[in-house]
Amino acid sequence: MADAKRDHVLRSTVQPMTAAGTRTVYGILLTLALLVAVASCTQTHVGRVQPGVDDARLFDAVVRAVIAQPGLATVRIDPRPLRATSDIEEPSTRSLAAVADSVVKNRAAVLRQLHIAAGDAVANAQSDSCAGVLVVPDTGAASATAHRGCPVTQITVGAVGLARIGAGRSSRSGVYDIDRRAVAGGYYGVRVVLTTLGPGGSVVTYSDYVAKQSERGWAIVAIVRLMAGD
């Protein structure tokens, strides 16, 4: 009698999966799969050239815009691209994109055509041995080493990111939303980090270059300076 009662409880508790329940579980699994796919796709685009973008030609346009700025010292550009994200504020090994060798070689060829020397943006980043220009030496031993690694003559070493595709519209300028650091639809954003080093220390500036592609090629339509670190 006890066994019969137990079987009745089990049959009452364990119900077969209904069609509605099957659809619910399937929907949950499908949603999770889509979220994973979107995350994977986003990460992939961060580390590779956007489809339909000629990276070498865009790099050429950005570099020309960089060297056209007044007041820059001798400019060197790292042919290795930064990742296509809006959160990079200084060059580092983690900020470099993992791209095919051909991307770096094509960028190096552009630099040769423009007669611009290649430089290592990571090795020339702001550091303890070449601190910011606002680090004022005092009589202590620590301050004596603050600028010991700075070059004798002033140079600027730049790092240029991969293109970030724009989406939506900016309510302020029409091409860029500075609060979100986002480029409007129809445009591309390229993060550029410039480190200027000299006997008195270093200064880091990072900006977003807003680019527009047309049949005639790439044009830089805006340079949005985001921050300078001294």
C-alpha cells in the first residue's frame, strides 16, 4: 500500500514536458546562444579590420591628419594598430590588436610612402623613467630619476587604432557624441594616442578621429580631443 502511494506521489510530481514548456526552454536556449554569438562577434571586430574597410587607406588619411597638426615635434608612428575600442587612453601591449601580419606590413608601407619613421608606441609610452611634464623635480632621489629616460630631443610617437563603425546619431555635433565617445552612423571612429617626450618629461593626448568613406577615398571630418595627461 505504501509503495502504491509513493508511486502516486511521483506521478503527481513529475509531469511530462508540455509543448509550451518545450517552447519556453527552447526560447531560453536560443536567447543564450544569440547573446554568446553577439559577444563573440563584438570581440572579433575589436581585434580585426571591419568588413569593407581598407585599413591601409584609412591609416594613410589618419596619419596625414596627425602630421598636419601644428606644434608637433618629430613624429613617428607605430604601424601596429590599437584595438577598435573607445576606452584606450595609452598604448600598451594589451591595447594592441591581434591582426594579420599583412595589416602591419601595409601600414608600414604607408609610412614609407609618407616618409615617416616607424616608432614603438609601447616602448615610448609615459613611464616612471619619463614621467609627465608636471612632475617637478625636488631635492629627493626619486625626482632625480623621474625624467632620466626621456630623450634629449623632443619626439612624438603615435598609435593609431582600427576603425570603429558608427551607429545612431549624435544630438550635439551630428557626427560624434562625446559623452558616449561614440561615432554617428555613416562614419567611423579611429582612436589615436600621441605621446610627446622630451628632456622635460612627457605628455599623452588621446583623440578620436572621425572618418567618412566615399568613392574618392577617406576623409577626416573631425578630430575630437578627449584628454591630455601630463
